[in-house]
Amino acid sequence: MTRPTGRTSGARAPGGWSTALGIAGLAVLLPLAHAQGEAAAYDPVTQYSSLAQINKNNVSELELAWEFHTGDRPGEGFDGLMSFQDQPSLIDGNLVVCSVKRKLTALDPATGKTQWTFDPQEPDVKFRKCRGIGHWVDAQAEDGAQCKSRIFLGTVDYRLIAIDAKTGTPCEDFGEAGTVTMPTSKPVLWPGEVAATSNPAVVNGVVVVGSAVADNQRVDSPSGRVLAFDARSGAPRWEFDPVPRSADDPAMASWKKGTQGIGQGNVWSSMAADDALDLVYLPTTSPSSDFYGAIRPGDNHYTSSVVALRGSTGEVVWHQQLTHHNVWDYDVPARPMLIDYPGKDGQMVPALLQNTKMGLVFIFDRATGEPLVPIEERPVPQGGKVAGEILSPTQPFPAGMPALMPQSFSPDDAWGFSFIDRWLCKRETKKYVYGPIYTPITEQGTIVVPSVGGGPNWGGGGYDPASHIMVVPTNRVPIVVSLVPSAKGTASVGEVSLESAAGMAFKMDDSPYVFNIKPLLSPLGSPCSAPPWAALTAIDIVDKKIVWEVPLGDIGKMMPFQPPAFLNFNTRLGTPGAGGPLVTAGGVAFIGYTLDNTFRAFDLHTGKTLWETELPAAGTAVPVSYEVNGEQYVVIAAGGHTMYQSTMGDSVMAYKLKR
């Protein structure tokens, strides 16, 4: 179903959580592939493993099998953004790891020993992360031919590289000696302003690449267009811009002043592909700029949407916008899940499930885009918006599907470790505009719940097809977003300043506003919202109910000193983080995510903690599982995330049952 002219129902989060929660501690004391000998049995799209050797009865017996160090970690004085978010891939008998500098290492999945390495020789930039790779097998190539099985890697300087999966050498028949230099719509301000940091998608011999376009650097930012290439030769096949450029495009009707001078709408997260339907699914973002949309009135299709494109041609088959006229940085952050779901007649149909920063779960027929969970357009707040801003009077909500987190905040919700802290938080809250989700962004400052970082974010959820349970982590600390007239702004042009509790400031030459973003904290440093400050939620998506929910993370390790035992203080209050879960047929949900450097296993059906172990750094990634020589392994990248001021490292940790 496509109604482009009507409603077809990076993110970034402030840093300083470690510092803020440390101060809060003080406040307590103040009143895919198969090869011989291995089985992949893991679906990266649903983050589900069909393996059950490790199960809820024996998961407590897990032990470290091996640890690998990529060698890429922040050096002394590094002040950029670095996050180890790789989802390792089992390909042709090797476990392929992508480091924060996008170096590939193929490991023996049973021992962690290096088989081969590939270094894309990226420029030294302050934006370092890798969210995975793409893989394709050329059915037309002879067995044993070089690059019959090939890996696709995007780079921070926007190249696409094809690499032989067995040897780690470039595919000479792809582009120029294995590399395609992808064009940007305009010259970049610096290497990395447009980058390919998430895994390319491959559909029927076409490799599709999105981009991370640096947020809030300029309104007239580079296009967030998606590019497609022949997976064999690297020849260009098609391109798609989520910000329509042609007057003939039916989506242009939703841009009341056209799209001249508007960029982004990019796909920085992972895409999903369905070969049988010849469709690739794009989770798109907001157009420029994130928090001020007066220059782009209208709903702004195809941005902030799920867009289904024909893999062979790039034509739009269907699209569903999930936030109209997005001025809250509510990008569609997670890879679409491809699942089976009951249709109107009760029969299971191929479906697409989309998690959102808003904590809203949408489900569509993935062939047609028809909502399988009905969508209601509900009125949303309009008062207090800045001059010239024209907001959508309604926003789409999935009818009957529970939200994954609170959808509003007010002074009555203010919380503190003591009555003093609580009173200070209530006073702090009253400084700003507050209300339900989609409250307008203002010069006074608006409390945004769910925050610009989610809710759910890139790591999405893990889905068990047997029980229909999806497990999803959420960040729950409110954010304050303020529009400061540029003449009063303090950030340098084009600069992002990042300071713990002070948050971030963005200033652009061509914007009338500086954007200030910070967590809602009391003057004592503790979050003003009630814990948990992050949670893990299990939702039955068919019965449409929350099955269980638990705090995710322990602030104890982040406190400057431990409270005396006689206080009996519960430190399991949740810590904002990043990453996602792994769900297995053994009835276990594994997740890192937290800033307490802990890897945990939960009972999928009850939420009970079954096992936990300390990591050398925060596990802000998505775990994977595979079987080799009759033994099941669970692996997670543990390297941390500088934006959350976590412990940093370069480890890949593998666990298996004791012999």
C-alpha cells in the first residue's frame, strides 16, 4: 500500500552518564553461512539463534572460551566518537570481526586465532565505529574461484570494498582493484562527514549501501541517498534519495516548499532484504536539521520512514512514515525485523516489524506495507512551538500494541534519592516545557520523552518465533532540547561541544538556532526520572502485552564509593547504554548494553537473571551465537562507547559451556 501524498501510517544521545550517575551515588548518602564442522543457526535480522545446547538450565555453567584483541582502542587524548558495535559474522568457517577502525580479522571460531586480516587504510578521523559487514555468494562462479564468497565493507571515507571471504584479499573484478569510491552529493567538510558505517545489504546480486551523515553540521547538508551496485562488478545500478528531488515524485507533495537546500534523511542503521520479494527495506532518518523544521513544512516523506525498494531497480514499492515532520531526532534507528505474523484471516504472513526510538512497535505486511497492527493518527501537542514551525497535528500510533517505555514527563514524575533531590528535580523540571511525546521543541527548552537516543536504538530487539516474545532494551533518562538563537549560541560554527552533564551543543552557519541537548539531571547530578534508567522489556507481539520488564544495569560500579551495607541500597537501577540482545531457542536472552561492564543472560519467559560475567569494557554491541564441532558459543564485542563515557577496550569475548 503506497499513498505518498497522504499519511501512510544517529542518532546521538548526550554523554556524561558515567559522571552523572557517579554523582548520583554521592546523592544516596545525602538525605549466517554454513561450512564444514560449523552451524551458523543465527539470524542477524531477528537476532535469534535456533541453537539450544546452551539453555536456561545450564547457562550458569558458561565460561570464557577465548578472548581476542583487535588492537584498535582510543589513544591518550582521543576526544572523538568511538564505539565498538560490531555484530561478528560467521562466514566460510571463519568468524569475521570488524574493529572500530574497520579493520577485518577472520578468527577461528573455536579458538579465536587469527586466520587473515584486511585493513581498509582509512583516514584518521574522530568518528570510529563499525556496525558490521555484508556477505554474498556468487552462484555463477565456479567452486573454489576467487571471490565466489565475498564480503562487502563500507568505510568512513565512503568507499565500498569487496574482499574474498576465504583469504581476505580484495576482489580484483569489483570496481577498481576491489574498491568503489562512492560519490557524495556535494563536497564533504571533512573526511567522515558522509560515511558507510553499517553493514551493506545484498538483494539478488545487488549490494545496497546507506550512509551516516554527520548530524546538525549544516542545513544544506549532503544528501542521505542510498546507492546500489552490481555485487559482481561494482558497476552502479541505482540510487534513491529519501529527500525527493523530482517534481514528478508523488512524495514531493508532502514538502510544501520543495526540497532545495535540504539534505540527510539518510539510512545510518542496518537495512534488511527479502530475495524472494526482491525488496530491500530502509529505515530512514529525519531531514536536516534535526530539531528545527520551519524551512521544510509538510510531513516530509520519505524521511523518518520504512521504505521498501525494488532490489533490481530501486523503485519505491511501499513506504510508511513513522514520524511526520520529524523535529525530535526520532530517526528510525533499528534494522527492520523480517518475521511471520498473523494476518487478518489468522494465517501467518511475511511481515516487517519496526522498533522505533519512541518505544512504539509497528508491524506491516512486508510485501504490501499494509499495517498488520492497525495505525491510529492521534492528536499531539501544538503549543509553544517557535515562530514559523508548522507541526503535524497528529502522529501515528500502533493501536493496541503497548509502548515499550513511558511516553510523557511532568513535575509530578520528578524523582530523587532523597526528598532534597526530589524537590530540586521538581524545580528543575518546571524550568522547561514538558508533556507527552511529541511536545514541541522550544527556545525555553523542552523535556523530550522518549529521548533523542531512545527508547530503543540501533541494537533493536531479539525475537523468538516460537513464543512470539521480543526482548528490547530501552534508555529512559529524559533529555532537554533547547533552541538558542544563533546570536546567543556559544558553540563554534560546525562544532559539536560535548561535556558530561552539560550535554552537547550544535551550531550551523545556515541555521537560526544553536541546538543544546542535555540529560535531565538534578543539581546534585542524579537523573530526575524514576529508575530504571534503562530497562529490558519482553513483549508478546501477537497478544500485544508486556510479559516482563527488569532494570538493565547496576550503578554500583559507577559510584565514587559504595553506600554502607546498613543502608541496604539497591544499585540495580539501570544504566543508559547501547547495543541489543541475542535470543536463543534455549530460552535465554543475552545482552551487554550497560555501562557496568557486565554481560548478562535472562530467562526469556520470566526475566530472571540466570548468569552474568564481568567484561573488560562495556558490551555496547549485539551478541551472536554459533556452533562449531558440536559446541555452542556466544560471542560479544566488548569495547565500549565514548559518548556514554564507558570503559573502553578492544576485546571480543567468546563463551561456551564447561567441558
